[in-house]
Amino acid sequence: MALSLPSLLILLTTLLLTTEATTFIHSRAAYYPNSDEHGTDVGACGFGSFGATINGGDVSAASDLYRNGVGCGDCYQVRCTNSHYCSDKGVTVVITDQGSGPNTDFILSRRAFGRMAQTKDAAASLLALGVVDIEYRRYPNQNITIKIDENSNYPYYLAFVLWYQQGDKDITAVQLCETQNFVCKLLDRSYGAVWTTTSPPSGPLSLRMLLSGEDGDESWIVPVNNIPENWKAGETYDTGVQIDI
């Protein structure tokens, strides 16, 4: 019996939700010395004020991992390696900005930096060090979430960012599709993690996201949940999927 289009899309999503097997990579991390626990609200990823409070403030700037904005919204598990101070779990952060320090891949918010520690006293010791050896890996954290940009103007202009990207592949293209006739429009990456379009399709909208790996492998994924017909600037919408491929 032939499967309907919605059934095929849900099956595709299910096949992509595989078990996590990403190994840790060794590096170093610093923290924003002038941050008030959280990150910055003027980050290069285009998250705006939400870039300081997303993920509870457990955020980070990245150097090479920023990758001209492709790395924005990625989730990483980061843990320091000093057994006297550091926990085995570490902290899960979201990339919201671009930045570099002394041989570092991450510049964490003050909050996230301290959360790598075992105790509050150990956190104070880590903060006093300023830069620490770490290991990190891409990590599932929450469902990929769509945040409609405040500058969007229904129904004429739509801009949004994607939060909580996971897995070893990057989202390199996004299409916006009408759910009734599945006519799709390729969106522009404005900068960072911001995807935009003028004259967006009408009705409930479905996303198609192209996942690209360093080995050249590519695959499209269609989230379970749609953007509602009467979307609003400033709203967030849960896609219903986590990706770990």
C-alpha cells in the first residue's frame, strides 16, 4: 500500500533520529569577562536579545566553529578536563556569536563556564583561571526551534533563526513550502543564522532543511510541525525534531 505524503515525511524524520555516537575533540575555552552571567545580545548570529538568554544563558561564541554563520545555533557539550574542578557532564551550550581567544574554540558565557565545575567553589576556581582545557562534541539538546525575527511583517516579509541545531551535519539551505500543494521557495541566508524571504507562501508553512556533511553527503529533512498560517513576529515554534546524524 502506498504511503501518503505526510506519512513519508514522518518516516523520513524518524529515520534521521539516530543514536548519538559523536566522539569528543580536545580544545580550550575562555569566557566573556564582561558578561553578566549570560551571553551577549549583539552576537554575530543575529539572535538579538534572545542570544543572551537562549538555553538559559548557557551560550558561547565560536571561532573556527562559527564557519561564516553556518555554525550558528549549533549545540555542543563542553566539559573541562581538570579533575579537581570539573564535572563529567560539563555544560551544553548554543553558539550565538563569533569570537576568538588564546587558542580557544569557545568563549562561553560566564554562567556556562562556571557550570562545567563540580561545585560553586570549583566554579570560582575555574573563573579565576580564565582559560581551561576542554573537550567538546556536537550534542542533542532540544528540538530545533524556529524564532520569528522581530522585523518580520506578516504577510509580506518573513525572517527567522533556527535554534538548537544538533548532529554532525550543518543546515546549509532552507526551503519554505505551502502545505497544501507543496510549492516550495528557497530562502536567503541573510547573515549568521537568519533566513529571510519576501512574499512568503500563504497558509500553514512547512520547512525543508538541507543537511550537509564534510564528506559531501547531503539529505533533506522535513520537520513534523509546521509554521502556523498566521505566524507572528517574535513568536517561537517547535519543529518537533532533533537531529543526530
